[in-house]
Amino acid sequence: MLSLITHVATDFQTELSLIENYEQFFGYSMNRELLTEAVLLHDLTKPWILQ
């Protein structure tokens, strides 16, 4: 279970970096809620897959 928590935390950190980089380099504001939902959906089935 700890590795799943670490995986999700890493995904969220990557999401924040992606948002910051797009805003800094391209001047593009990303939808933070949509990206957070995408990260959560990406990891939704991990507990069953990793059994």
C-alpha cells in the first residue's frame, strides 16, 4: 500500500510541475481540477491491478 501512496504522490508532484512549466514557458494556464481528476482516474484501479 505504501508504494501506491508514493506513486500517487509522485503523480501529483509531476502534475504540479507540468502546470508550472506550461505557465512559465508557454504562458498557458492549465485547468488544475481537470489534471487532478486525470491523475486520480489514472490511479483508480491500481489497488486491483497490483494485487
